[in-house]
Amino acid sequence: MNFITPAFAQAAGGGAAGGADVLVQMAPFAIILVIMYFLLIRPQQQKAKAHQDMVSTIRRGDTVVTNGGLIGKVTKANDDSDLEIEIAPNVRVRQSRAAIAEVRAKGEPVKDNA
């Protein structure tokens, strides 16, 4: 008596259906990647661009908050990489522009040489 019967796998039915199976299997991964882009990557890029724009427009007289929590008034915008900030009367520190967390109040306008 033979209680074991051979089982035969049935093919999916041609080469074209095999390619469609791969697409169906990869579709959830593609959807997850698109969702991750719109929920994680794109907002982070927009936030970094907004911070870069804010830092590049800092000028003398602006009140700024550093990443370390110091609040001070910009006394000199030296160049593209650093600022001079007055954190107390006659106490000035040099601070990297990249380490500015927030601009609280805009300062005086640029002087005209007319």
C-alpha cells in the first residue's frame, strides 16, 4: 500500500504571467518608497532649505538664538560663514552661521550710500 502520492506543481501559465507576478510583488515596495519620500525625505529637504535661506539673510541688528540657547544681537556679519553676536553689554562672541537656530527679530535696514 502506497499512502504517499506524488504532488506536482502546476506552472503559472506562460512567460508573460511571470513578469506580471514580479510587478505585483514589487508594487508594495515602490508604494512604500513613494510614501517615505513624501513623508520623510521631502519635508526634511524643505526644512533644510528654509533654514539655509534664514541663515543667509541674517544681518546686523537681528536678534538670534543659537543652537546652544544663547540669545544675542548680531553686531557684525563678517562673511558667509560666521557672525559676531553681542550676548551681553560689551560681550561679543563669534558664531558660525550654521549654528543659528532662529531669528527672533529683524534689525535695522541696510544703509544707503546716497
